[in-house]
Amino acid sequence: MRGRQMDICDSARQREAGGGGVASPFEAMDVAFTCQRRAFESAPYPAFERRHETLRRLHAAVRAHATQCAQAVAADFGIRAHEETLLVDMLPSLLHIDHVRRNLKKWMRPSRRHTEWLFKTNSARVHYQPKGVIGIVVPWNFPYYLALGPLATALAAGNRCMIKTSEYAPHASRALKALLRDVCDESEVVVVEGDAESARHFCALAFDHLVFTGSPAVGKHVMRAASANLTPVTLELGGKSPALVSRTADVLAAARRIVHGKTTNAGQVCVAPDYALVPKEDLGLFCEQARRAYESQAHDSASGTAMIDERGFQRMLDLLVDARALGADIVACADPRPRTRQLPLYIVTGVKPQMRIAREEIFGPILPVIAYDAFDEAIDRIRFGDRPLALYYFGNDPDERRRVLDDVHAGGVTINDWGWHVLNHSLPFGGTGTSGMGNYHGEEGFRELSHAKAVFTEHRWFPIGLFHPPYGNWVQRCVLRWYFGKSAACEDR
């Protein structure tokens, strides 16, 4: 089968290039897309065995390439601990693939549905069909998990995939390419590199579905490009994810876990706690416990993840300058290291709405801590802002939990910690409102990257002709009278 697919790709390349070779990266992208489209048309519904085997090879390749992948991403960041990459990039990828493999046969099975009373004795079901060629746009902060997660779901659903990696993570991109060469050929999965112009061209291709992870500002451009082809999109866009600390919370545990979330990958995480809401009387205690938690987690020069580039490093400093100029109090938990682009945790109090840290997604190790008087005040602050990708509630009050879950919109929620709902792969993962749309984890992800085709099967002897013209026969009159009453029945005709 793989040899047959390569024949299709070779033929596509020759036709597209006219025998003279590919002239530009954009043409190469177009050729790859054409290759995948034709390969899909030649095998539009891969069997369970084929999909499961591809996922098995993907799982094996992730394990085999884990060390090289960690080394590659460290080269892109300058400094990122080997263990951090394995724990937050590679291990979640394995867990995701494992979950998909375990559940694939069940997910592929057609779903039986009930017919309307009028059509009793017939059958109705939903058949889950591969969509075709899926585009996946991957950011630089988790270049493996945010590629391999959607990829595993898309392959499980029977699709072909093109992956656009970030120009800010070139070493990780090459490592991902090497990993995927052990899994399948380019008729099934292809990695595309390039700058922002390449990304724009990629998003304008006529994919059958497009998965994008990135900022809300770029997400709008992606959605606009996809709309030209009526391509459905899954957008995971981040936002200002709050950590709400209740009066019933263990303040020490809450501070420790929020700091862990704020400093993992130097805060360059789409579901990192963006800011903390703390009862006014606990503000000083929380800030002190946060400082101690940071010190206990030993973010030294060898293991503290660096900001991805000089622009990201400078942006953090600019956010702090803006906050200080507008009256904020700032505590640095250590000294910054400009040469290596490493920043400590900064705890900021006295936050005002006009500050940039109150308006922009921070995406770095700056923790604004905002005091509140009443729990309703904290809830309303979240409710009436942009809908976040994640929400964290720390506390043990059942009524407060109910209010958080029922009244506040967020893509996902973890209670008494941060971010772990993302790594439980039976749960959907996605945003809402300005934090995105759609899901690509769990059964919901499989459904999203499949076409749910309605199938109604009418048995041979079903008297459907009784509903055909001429109108007014006794069966039609009885049906209308049953549903609409005497006045709607055609008894006087």
C-alpha cells in the first residue's frame, strides 16, 4: 500500500512540476497537497487495522525519538530542561496516542439512532467517514504535543495530514520530520516549514479541516483564509486563564500549584494561569507563599526554560515597565539572566485595568495577583471578560464550584490545580468565544475530524407511497389529525 501511495505522489509531482522540478516553496506545498488529495481519493476509507497500525508506529517513533526531540527543542529555546520536554511534550503525546488506539474500534463503529414514529421498522444510523486532508498549524511552545495530538486524532479518523511547523522552532521541526519518516510516507503525513508567508499560503489551501493553535489575533486571519474555501476550523487560541482562589482553599497548596503552572515552560503555555484572584485578607499570605514556592522549585540557570527569543524576553520587560509606571508593586523572585533570556517569576499587585498585564495574554512568568472582597465580585470579573481557554478554581465549597461550572464560560476547568484536564485525553480540549472553537481530544476530537454521515435505510415493504400525492387519503388524514388536531386534518376535502 505504501508503495502504491508513493506512486501516486510521484505522479502528482511530475504533473504539477511539468517534469522540470518544483520552483518555489509554495509550489512544493501545492504539490504535497495534490499528492495527499489523490492518495485520499484512491483510499477514502482506511480500515481499522490500517489506522491502528499507523498509530502503533507513531507511538513507537515517539518513544524512539524522544531524546533527539528533547535536544532539538532545547536548541530552539536556548535552554529547556530535557525532563521538561519529556514530561510536557513527549509524554502527553504518548498518552494521547494510547487513548486513541484503545478507543478507535468503538469510535469507528456506526452509531445507531431512533427513527421517527412514522418510520418505525426502518433503521437510522450515523456513519463516521474520514473528511480527507487535514491541515495542522503548530506553534513553537510545544512543537511535538501540539502536532502529534491533532495528528493522532486525524489519523485515527482516517485522514491525511499536512503539518505546518513554526519558523521559531526549526530544530524541533526537523526532529519531527525525522520522527514521522519512521511512521508513514508523505502521501499520508507531510511536514511543511517556512515563515509567515508560507503559513498564509498553507491556511489558504482547500483543506477538508484546519486545526490551528496560536493567538486570537492570528486565529482571525486563519479563519478568514479558511473561509475562502469554506474549510471548517478548530481554533485553540489561549487567552487570560484565571486562577480563582476561594476562602475555602488551602492557600499554600494553591500558591504552589499556580506558580508551577506559571513557570512551566517559562509561562509560555496556552493554559497557564494568567492571573490569580485572591481574597483581600489573604493577598499578602498568597504572595509570600508564591515567592517561597518559586524558590523551592529551584529554577536554576541549567533548568529554567528560556523565553523563545529576544522579542519574547523584551516583551516581558516592557509589560513590567508599563505596570510599574501605572503604580503596580512588583516583586522579582530572582534576578533575570538577559544573556540566556531566562526570567524569574514576577509577582505583581496593585493591578489596574489599563495596565497591559490586565489586558493582554501574558505568556510568560509574570503573575498578577488581584484581591477581591466578595466571591460574586470575582465571578463577575471572569464572566464579563473574554472567555478564557482554561479556568482554575481552588476551594472546597460545593456551591462555589457549581457557580464556577454553571455560570462561567471557559474551554476547560481544573479544580484545585492547573492544566491537568488537558492531559486527561478522554476529555475534550478546546476553547470557547475568543479562546477558540472545536476540540481535538477524546471522542469529541474524533467526531470533529470525521464527517457524521446520516444513513436512513428503508426496508423493501415499507408503505411510503401512502405519503405521496394525491393528498387527502385516510392515512394522511389520520397522521395530520394525530399531530395537529382536528382543525388541520383534511377531512372536509
